[in-house]
Amino acid sequence: MNTLHSYLIYYLLVINAATFIIYGIDKYKAKKAKWRISEATLLTMAAVGGSIGAWLGMKAWHHKTLHRKFKYGVPIILLIQIALMIYFHLNH
């Protein structure tokens, strides 16, 4: 495995862990009626590689599961990212 692949794996681990934690923090803040993390930030975290963490966060904390842009958007982002990973793996 070359260095670029190693960096990509580390990046994906970190961004997904961070996204999972951020979804948990936002759920906690929602329950406590405190300042919230914006939906744009939550979706951006999924889009920049944290879609697995977002999906797991939605499932673990039952957070944003009724919002259409999350209910459908996060799985679509995840599928696109999986397709891109397969494409790049097969073509490089």
C-alpha cells in the first residue's frame, strides 16, 4: 500500500470518528435545548468523507432520522463515496 492510500485511510478514520461524535454532540444539545450544530455542517461532514460516521450517528442516537435531507441524503452520499472508492481502486 502506498503512502497516499495510507493517508486516505487515516483521513477516513478520523473524519468518520469526528462526524459520529459531532452527531452525538448535536443530539445531546437538542435534548438540552442548547445551541445546535447547523444542518449544513452536519451534511458537510458527511460529504467530505464522514458519511459512515454520519449514518452510524443517525442510527446510534436516533438523530435527524425524520429529516428528509438526512434520511435520504446521507445514504446517497455514502453510496456515491463507496462507488468512488471502488472506481479508484479498480482503476489505479
